[in-house]
Amino acid sequence: MVEKFGADGFLENSWVLPPDVVEPLRVHVDVTPQGWVVDAWPMTSGVAVIVQPWVDEPVDAGSGAWFVSSVQAAG
């Protein structure tokens, strides 16, 4: 899941990622063998490139407002 928070710290929007995104994310964040992202990770430019196709607005990796978390692979 990709999450975007506002300046007030409240969640503004979130996007569910397809299960096939888990494998490319493993290089950047901790993922369990079952496909869960461990904790929430601040967005980096490397992660932004992977998730951008599933997010309907530009991901600003340097803003501190974007995170990736809780992605579970199906199956």
C-alpha cells in the first residue's frame, strides 16, 4: 500500500498495490516470506519508480509525506 499524508499528519490518500509489486520492493524494504511489508517505510526515489504506475498522482519521494506499507501478496 502507498500512503500519502498531509501537512497536518493525517492520511490524505492511499493506493493498494498489486501482488506482483512485492518482489521489486524487497530490494528497498523488509518484506516477510508471506508478502507483508514490515513496518511503514518512507518513500525513496527507488520505491517511487516501482509504485508510480499504480498511483494516480505524482509521488514526491522527497516530501516526507509518502510511505509504503502493508503490502500482501496474494496466494
